[in-house]
Amino acid sequence: MSELQVDPYGSKRDLFTLLAAGFGVGWSLTSECEECYMKKGGMYSQSETNGQFICSGFAHVDNSKKKKLILGAVAGVAILFLTCSFFICLSRKLPSDSSIFFWRKKTHDSRNVEAFLENYGSVVPKRYRYLELKKMTNSFKDNLGQGGYGSVFKGKLNDGCLIAVKILNNLKGSKGAEFINEVASIGRTNHVNVVTLLGFCSEGSKRALVYEFMSKGSLEKFIFSDKPGTGHALDCRKLFQIAVGIARGLEYLHRGCNTRIVHFDIKPHNILLDDDFCPKISDFGLAKLCPQQQSTLSMLDARGTIGYTAPEVFCRSIGGVSHKSDVYSYGMMVLEMIGGRKNIDAKAENTSEIYFPHWVYKHIELKESLGLLGFRTEAEEDIGRKMVLVGLWCIQTDPTNRPSMSRVLEMLEGSLGSLEMPPKPYLSSP
């Protein structure tokens, strides 16, 4: 409340005169008004209903509470910003299955694969992202072939090197284990007759393997003919060189590595050829690793391909499963290379020809000519006869009667006259 002093002694000192001359204004606050203003930030005014003065208006928080609110808000914004930045960086640097999708529950296979990759560390080949493989293969445009395992596509690295990218089928069950087998086994090899694994991809359910490109494809398309006796696509000497190369590759897997590798799926389809027809063993999805001093392997399931699987793999009473199982598969493959046909042919004209090893054994035993197999010269027939004898030794039913791959090489590189006639194999592969 304020008041203006007016001179009571003359009209000349009225309100307007005082205003023109200037004046001072003073006011005083009641204790209630001062308390209302200082503590609550409100306005002490007269009520329109009952004429009493009340404290009204916006109630502000005191300074200490204001500071706490401001600090809390700033801290919350900072934490949100840092969290968003963390996720963005993580999603750019890591594969999708371990970054932006990490909150999703991983499958049993994914956990096994990631655990394996972590344990093997620097031994594991280069890891590619799926988008990188897509770019290398031009969106998987050039399909080189496919099978139960998946599909293979032709691609190119940044340096122009040609590659083959095998995309494994997205199937539940053993695919994770097969992927681990292949990376674990072939990732530690280095031999001219074993295909080189350049890298791999593992993102969620996506599995892929990156190999060196083999221009001639698989051996399979060069040895099988629909018309027996029409000759081989490859001459006898070339077939022999391929057989020796494969033997060297298997000897390396069995003896040349710190840990023995048993392939369990040796067959023409899994032998790749380069420009010079140099053979390279591929597809280690069924391989098993074991210490060199371990003579036999413990297996819970049969594995391999019908027609090439050693009998002890599916019938344990015959003998222990070991590297000799690969020797059996190698022998069956060598006989197919010589015969130019599958070892078991239900379409054969004569029942004696259905199982090729028995048919060819009879011809060797009786010293009959192998001209029916397309060999025209004496030199070719000697090479063919040597390969047949080695093949027949390799497919002996009892694993202990089969030679090691080192002995196989000695037999192939030695003279024909030094080779003995093996016992007749009495049990065929399933």
C-alpha cells in the first residue's frame, strides 16, 4: 500500500503542481505478504469473495530442488546419447548375430559355432560378413553347382583372385557341426593336394565357406561315361597322376598334420581339379580330428556316401573305425576312375558286372586284357592294372589288411611286378 502527500495549505500546491515538481513514493509489506513472496513465489492479493487476503499464484520450487532437477535431466540425456552411440558403433563393427540382434536368443548351433571360433582364435581363417560375400559373387549370380550341403557360387576378391563360395543350407540339425568340422579341419591344412580355405561367414543362421576357385570342377564329370568301352575323358597317364595326387593329399591329412584328419567322404565329387588337373581334396563337413597316436575313433553315427563308406563304419563288429576308412573310400574311387563307371551298376547287362570290383578282380586274376575299359596300348594297360591292384588292396573288408596311404604311394610309384594279388573282397560298401 502507498500514499501520496498533498499540500493542505493552498490550491497552488494541488496534485498537478506536485506532480510537476516531483515526489517520492514509499511502501511497506505485511509479514504475510513478504512470506508469501519469498517462500512460495506467489502473489498476496485480496479475495474477490470475502475480501480477505490470500497467497495465490504459481508455486516455484526452491533453488536446491531446481538444481537437482536440472542435473537429473542433463544426466538422463547424456546416458541416452551414449547408449545410442554404443549401439550404432557396435552394429557397424560386428556381425549381425552378435551386435544389433544380440538380444535375440541364439540357437544351439550358433552358440557352438561362436564358442568354437573364440577358442580357435588366430588359427581360424578370415571371417567375412554376408554382405561382403554377396558383393563378391555379384548377388550369387554364377551357380557352380549344388547338393545336399548347399550351393557353390563363383566370386572374385578385391585383388581379382577367383573364389568359390559355398553357402550351406539353412537346415536344423547337424549343419552347425558340419560347419565347425570344415573350418576346424581344413583351416589348419596347407598342402598342394588339399583345397585352400580362404575364409568363412557365420551370421545367425547363415553359414558360408570361401575357397580357392578350381576351374575344372570336380573329378566326377571326367570319369563317368554312359557308354562303357568308349574311352575315358582323360588319358590313362592323367588319371594315374590324379590318383597319386589324391593319395599324397590323404597321406598329408593322416600323417602330415599335428592332429590327424580323417575325411570320411572321399569320392570323385569331392575331388576338385585346377587348370593343370592337379587334384585337391575338398568338402570336410564329415571330417573328424584325432591325435596321431590314437589308432581308432569313437563314433556315434555312421557317416559317408553310399558306395564309398567303409564297412566298419556301419558294422562295428568288422573292426575299428580309423584312417583306414579313408583308404577304403580311396580304393573304391580309384576303381571307378579305371572302370569309367559306378562300382555298383544295377543296369549292367550281366549280373557279374553289377559289382565292378568283383568283375575286375576276375579279369586281373585270370590275367585277361583290360581292353574293354578303353586301354589300347601296353603301357596304358600296365598303368590300369597297377591302379586296379592298389584299389583292390584298399577295399579289403578287414581294415587291418588295407595299406596305409604311405604304403599306397609306394605301391603306385613302384613297379607293377612288385605288387601281389590281393584277397578277393567279399563285402561291398552299402
